[in-house]
Amino acid sequence: MTQSALLDILAAVEQGTITASDAASRLTTLPFEDLGHTRVDHHRSLRTGLPEVIYGAGKTLEQVVAIFTSLKFDGVDVLATRVTPETAKAVVTKHPEAVWNEQARTVAFRASKGERGHVAVVCAGTSDLPAAEEAAITAETFGAKVTRLYDVGVAGLHRLLSVRAELLQADAVVVCAGMEGALPSVVGGLVGVPVIAVPTSVGYGASFGGVTALLGMLNSCSPNVSVVNIDNGFGAAYSAVLIARSRAK
């Protein structure tokens, strides 16, 4: 339940176009709906501005479909992350309007209209695309304008400088990089907005599955860089959307 949807219901009652009983029926799932295996938090959009997101890993196909259906019925933007192809197919079969992104491992349904805020999603190399696309899909699902700036790592710095004009238009920037994780520091030195760094599990042995990039990003000399967990494109984009919305007001 979004704030605008709640206000619409209350206004309809005030105007007499729906009855109080009808409104009560619409609000029966607030603040949450108990599906037996999951308590779906329909109140989250009212509290935080963004709806609950489904983390698909560890959930059964049936559970993801049921949660997705519950959220979609509530009228909010719906996003499921880390979903398997089998689960994605089941969701799309039940909800043909939903969109599966195989690279991002997401299934999404956009209920809201228009755009609020501008997020740039940057990645160092093509191997970082799964995290970058997870970030891009998350930001798009929740209404941000998204600019994708991919394969602009520090091994060829001229590639990043060639897209600097596009970078400077964003309200927040998500930067995904593996190896030594140097790219967010460089981006942070070029822009005057928050940069959210995503260390990816890309690299040879001493990258330690993204730990080297994580530690490098945590030690960034660019003070506008903050860091999320390894491969957490979703978490980075979620924060970037909230930042971009506040700057776009």
C-alpha cells in the first residue's frame, strides 16, 4: 500500500464514491498479510517510501509466487531478487506483465508511473554485469531514471572520462567493481553526489571472492564513497533511489 493509494481510498470515502465497508476491505491486509510461510509487510511503503522486496534465494518456487502475488495485488512495485530461471518462469506465467532479467536474476513488476530522481549505474568490466544489472533493475523498478555506464574500469581510464558528462547528471551513483576495487574512488573524485560502491566477487585468487575489493573500497580516499556488501547491487540501488528521490524534490 503506497501513501498515494491510501490517500486515494480515503478521498473516495470522503467523496462517497466508495463505502467505508469497501475501504475497510481494501485495508484488511494492513499492516501485514500472513501467508502461513511469510508475513508480507504491506505497510512498508507507508513507513519507508519503498515496498518490501522478495529475496528469492532459499525460498521455494511456490513461496516466491505467493509473495509476488500478494504484493502485486496491493498495488505496489514488486521486485524479486536472486531468483532461479524456474522460479522466474512460474512468476511470469502467473503474472505475464512481470519482467525477468536473467543476468540480474530478478523478476519485476512496475506499478507506479513516471520517474523520480536519476541514478547512474557504473561497472568496471563486463564480468561485473550481474551486480550492475541487479542495481539497475532495482532502481528502475522503484521509479528512478537509470543511466548505465558499463565497462569503464581503471585499466582504461579514458573510457570513464568519455562518459563523464553523463555521470555528472545523476543524483546518486552506484559503482560495481571487482579485482582491487579502485573504480569507486575514481568516480568519487569526479562527482559531487553520493557514490555507493559494490564490491563484486570478480578476480583471481588473491581477490578472495570480493574481500579485496571490499577492503579497498572501505579504505577509499574519496569521502563521498560508501560501501555495501559483496555483490549487493540491490542494496546499493535501494539506497541510491532514496537519495535520488530526496535530491529530486
